[in-house]
Amino acid sequence: MKRRIADIEYEQLMLSRYTIAHQRQAGGLDRSVYLLMSRIDGQGPMTIAELSHALRLDASTLQRQVTSAIKDGYLERIADPDGRLARKITLTADGEQQMNEARKASTNALEHIMEDWSASDIDSFANLLHRFNLSIEEYSDLKRA
């Protein structure tokens, strides 16, 4: 069991390395900005506090990332549609285009990488990867408490 856990740790490390290397090679967005933009794309405009909770990142870290993405023209601050004081962060048209291009490059690469995988293997991998990420989130929540 311990050896298999060590194997998983190594493979997870390699997965992270390959993902980052691929994004740099494809001229993609910075990984942290891409993650931020993807979350906003999926949930709609969010405050720094909402992003901090969703991404499990410190608000000051997110503030720096958001400020950088705003300077790059990918994000913008808008008034809260519900009339609250906190401003929400949303994608600009250019940000949405850049994110969609990065996502397309990433999904195209994955399609090529797994072109000889069966649909069943892809489903299993997606389900296990989702379960793995949920377990990481649960572990992180326990460590925070």
C-alpha cells in the first residue's frame, strides 16, 4: 500500500509538471489566471471573498492575481448585480476569448493524448480524478480547521 501511495504521489507530481509545460509550450494563459477565469466562467461574476472560498486561496493572493489579470485585460470589476457593496470580478470579452482558446488547446491536447483510450477508460479516469480532487479539498478543509 505504501509503495502504491508513493507511486501516486510521483504520478501526481508528473501530471502537474506536464500540464504546466504544455501550457507554456502552447503559449497559454498562466495556470493561476486560467483557473481563476475558468471558475468565473463557470459560476459567473464573483467577489474576492467568493473566489477565495471557492479556490481555497488567501484573499491577498487572489487580489494580486485579479489585479494582474485586470491589467492584462482579461478581467474587470463590476458593480454587484444584486446591489451589494462588494464589487464582482468578471471576464472581459478578450478574457473570455483567451480562456476559450487556452481551453480548446488543452482539450485538443488531451484528445490526442488519450486517442487510443476507450470511452470506458476515459470515464473511469475522469471519475477517479474528480474523486481525488474532492478528497484533496476535504483534506484541505480538515487541515484548516
